Amino acid sequence: MGRCWAREKALRDSYPKLYLISNKKERTISECGKWENDKWEWNLGWRREWFEWENNLFQSFMVDLERINIDSRRVDSLQWMDGEDKEYTVKSAYEKMQDICNGEQLPFFQSLWRVKVIPPAIFFAWRVMLKGVPTKVNLRRRRVLLNNYGCALCGEQEESVSHLFFDCKVASKVWNTCNKWVRILNVHYNQPYKSSLHFHVLELNH
């Protein structure tokens, strides 16, 4: 249901409210139904009963599904959409990362992996640079429902990567302490890449 196989737009994007209550979010088609008398019958699972206002939405969803011709002769499998043969390779993943990172960022990312700290710390820093840390704002983009999306440290703004690690007043105190510790000019950036690049440039100049 989460992948783009039934239309140009993924079903989870077309029906986000239904996606939230589905208990088969990451299943293949073969796990969402079965063949009965040479006809494909959908067997979709939901976490709760329907609200009345959701009935029309569900009917529209089923109309879209019924338009799809399920071919029993085709193998049901996951595909890597960025590979030439739709198969995952390390090379295709690296090329995908190069597309995400512009030319200015690549030298920094290359130097990041050479820093002499434990690998989990480097990996976490890399995720912060790409804004891939599961902050509350990122969880909301993945359709995860939370009671609130405020910063866990200050509670004053939404918990995005930029806010949690840089803009938050608690995070700012940590940065100020680090700057004094290494005796560098306190220049504040609210973007992960720019803030880390500041330290990278200082390292090159010392």
C-alpha cells in the first residue's frame, strides 16, 4: 500500500488517512489477498472499525484497487526504483546519495567518514546532516500520530532536526559550551550542514 505500483502516486499519499489505520503498510500484494475461482479477492486489514465518514473514502479506495489488473503469472517482489534493472546495488545507492548531496557537500561528507571517533557517532552525525533523524516532525511526515510535535527539550517549537540540534535554547547552550571548550568563534547556524561545515573549515585552517 505504501509503494507506487497502482498509479503514478503511491496509495499512501492518495489515501493518507486510510494508510494510518492499515495494519498491512509494508506488505506485498500477495499478502493482501488471494485467488478465488480465478478472481483476485482483496483481504485488507485495519486496526479499528470504520468511522461513518470514512466509508466513502474506503469505497473510492476500493474502486482504484479494482481497476488494477492483478496478473497471477507475474512474480510479486519489491523493486529498487533507482537502479537500471530495478535491483538494488551499492553503486546505485551511492549514486542516489550523490544526487541528494550537491557538489559543495560531497568533500565534507567524505571527510566526515575519516573522523577518528566510534562509527555509531559518525553514522548519527551523517543522519543529522541529511535530516534523517526520527524527530517528531519527521515522524509526522511518515504518518506517525503523536500527542504533540513540540520539542522534547524546550517545548516551545516543533521538533525538527534543525530546531532540536541547533535552534533550541537548550541545544544552543551545548553549542556555546563546545565552542568555548575548543576555543573558536561562536558562529551560530540553524542548518545541520552549515553548522558542521563551520567546524570542518576550521579544521582545515588549523
